[in-house]
Amino acid sequence: MRRFLASSIGVSCAVLALPLAPPAAAAGRVAAAAVPGSTQSFPLAPLSTSRTPGPAAERGLAPRTVRSFSLIGVVWDDPAAQLRGQVRVRTRAHGTGQWSEWQDLEANNQEHGPDPGTEESHSNRMHGATAPLWVGASDGVQVWVRAAKAGPGTTRAPRLPEGLRVALVDPGTRPGEDAPAGPLGDVGEPDRPGADAPAPAAGAQAGAQTIATAVDSALAPLNGLKIPGPWSGPKQPKDLSDPVNPAETTDPAGQTEPDGPSAASTKAWAEAGTKAGTAAGGTGAPDERGGLRQYTAPRPPIVSRSGWGADESLREDDFLYTDTVKAAFVHHTATGNNYTCAQAPSVIRGIYRYHVVSNGWRDIGYNFLVDKCGNIYEGRAGGVEKPVMGAHTLGFNGDTTGIAVIGTYSSTAPSAAAVDALARLTAWKLGLFGMDPRAKTYLLSAGGNLYAKGENVRLNVISGHRDGFATECPGRLLYGELGQIRSMAARYQGR
């Protein structure tokens, strides 16, 4: 499989003591520069109550006031080391003094990241890390980590990875958002040397932003807040120029969940896909005239990186591509479901900063993200129509695209709007490369815990993360929707 870099410069020139009882705007509008966020980091100390001989089996951070943050994770030095044990955190809501209950972080997070043997995986910035957790605006934190007990028949003392520290991410703001103001607290230290140096000048930020959007200049104006969909059916899909769905309803538990797609919208979208494919020609099943029909689907509206406020100075300058897109892997972000759709851009900025600054990746790992209201967001930079290589499914990042639904779907079902957005997005993206969402394809493994490096693996064109790597992702209830998503995507392609 051929992987290659495209210089973003070239593109731009071409187009211009712990208590241990833990239990948006019109398509053409130009976005103002986002306010950069920050990452503060605090080392986790051995706990005085730990009586295990040898390396500390418990580490933590006593309750403390800190600079405001909204996303939290635990990081360690060696990206190959696994944290075998339990990681729990609690946070204090900004300005209220109210502490949360203890919450678990997903410690086994190695299944995400760049493929083994790639330049990105060999970066000296790479670290091991838990999955991040979205906690909302917070100004206090407490952390507790305990190593798993030694297994039967072994006398080896439990141990934790070296360099454990908590990373607290302030996602910054985009135009129209207010940053919380309050006590500065303990600012800690940057999670990576140089990661939180003074922000680049406004002109440099604007230049980086323009470079990132230049690859989509045929689809949307430079620095536009969304990449519009060419949709003109009887019922227009929700306008994603503002990535907040105004038509939300409230369920008895108080969570905001949107209505699902109407039957008329679904039917019209599928008919539009059939017409587009017939007009395009290309590969596919023979039509009634004996020619070949290309099965495609309309492009859904996509909130651009400018739209969700990406700080383009964080990522690597160039773009990484593979040859094609043969499959889509569906994920959940495991960041929890305690977010509103209005907060989704902030959650994405937090994940982006965590992936780059704390994990040490070149950019956010996912190619696309979807929120609970069905809004679709551009992920890793390089062009939404192009085969951008992500860092989402360890061993199978080549020739695939990774789509993450924001939230945790092990015991919570995804919304109907999110399921429909997955179907529309995969129908369009896979259709660009002639792939049938209901089919299977062969992917070459780059190495993982299910398939050895070099193994040619037959997988569904729309697969869950757990199909390529032994993991809980994308959560039991989201994984159970994949059959329906395949069928819906095929209908949207006009099959």
C-alpha cells in the first residue's frame, strides 16, 4: 500500500493526600480565528497509603484548584506500555464548588493511533494515554490510579507505567463562545515541551487555516464554516452552518435527543443518489440500457475544521494520504454522553488537542466525527473527498476512513439522527471510491492484536473498530446498529 505526503505549503501556493474511598454561519462566510486552548499537566505521585512493596501500585493527585479545563485524560511516557488497572477521576464544576462523582477513564486505549512502522508512530512525541473524558467547564481535579492485581501463580508486584500524569485540556473558544472566567488555580506545566508556547500571530494563524481549507476549495470557500451538501430534495437536511440542531426534544432523563429523519427525507435522499449515480456513469451494476451505473450518494453538509474552530498551528504542516478508501470503521469517542450539541465543537477541539499534544499524533485521529444531533464534522485535515490516512484503527488505517460518534455507547444507544448521519456519510464517502456499503473487502493488516502484520483480512466495507482490533469500541449498542447503517447507506446510494 502506497502512502504519501502532500505538502500543505504546496497546496496553499496552488490555490493562494487522597481520601482512598474512590468508588455557524452561511457557507461563504469567513470564520474569525479561534482562541487557542491549552493543556496543563500534573504528575501523579505515589500514595502514602500504598503498602505494596516495590514500585507504587497506586498513584494519584490530591484535590486541587486548577486553571479552567473541560476534558481530562491520564498520560504516560512509553506509548508501547499498557496501563493495566483502574483510573478514576472526579472534577469540580467551574464556579460552583460542586464536585462530581468518581468517574472511570478507559485505560486500554492502545487500539487507537497510527499504524505500526509508520513515520507518525515513530515520532518521539508519542505517549501512552487513556481515552479522554469530557467533563465540561471545571476548575478542580482529583485523580486515583491503581494497578491491576498480579494474576494467579505469579509473584510479580503490580506496577504502573512510568511518567504518569493527568492532562487537563482547555479546548479554547470559537467566535460566539464565552470562555469561563474564574480563579487561575495551579497552572501546572505543559503536557509536551513547547506545546503551549505563545500562540502564533493572527496572520500566521489565518495562513495555517487557509492552507487547511485549500484542499476543499472546489467544495467550499476558503475558511468557510461548512462544506455544503448539494441537496435539493423536498425536505432539506438540517442546515449545518451552525452545528447545533435547534429542533431538539428532551427525554425523561433530561438528555437532549433529536428526532430521527423523516420517511420523505430518507426516500428523497435515496432517489437523489440513484439519479446522481446514473448521471455519473462509471463502475457498478449494468443499468437497463446495458451501461454501467456508478452508485453514489449526495454529499451531506459537513462542518469544516474552521467551523469547529481547529487551531491549525497544532497539527503537522503536511497531509498524509493512501491510495483509496475501501472501508469505513465506526468508532465512539468514549468521552461520555454529558454534552449538548452546542458543545460538540468544543468537545472536538478538546479531542484534537489531546490527540496532538498529549498522545503526540500529527492531527486528530478520526477522519470524521458525528454528534448526537446528526451533525457531521471534518476530522483530520487533507480534504473530505480525499483518502486521508487517519489514526483511528491500529493496523487498519491504510485505505480506510474512520468515523467517530461523539459519546460512549456501551450502555447508551446512539440517537436515530446519529445513525442516519453515519449512513449518509458512509454512502457518500464510500460511493466516491466505488464501494458497496453492504459488501466485504480485503484489507492488509499493518499489525495488531487480532491480525498479524501482512495478513490479508476480509472485513465488512462498513465495520466497527472491534472488527479490526480486540476492543470494546464502538460500544455494544452502536455496534449493533451497523447492519442497519449498511442497509441505509446502500439505499442512499440508490442500490
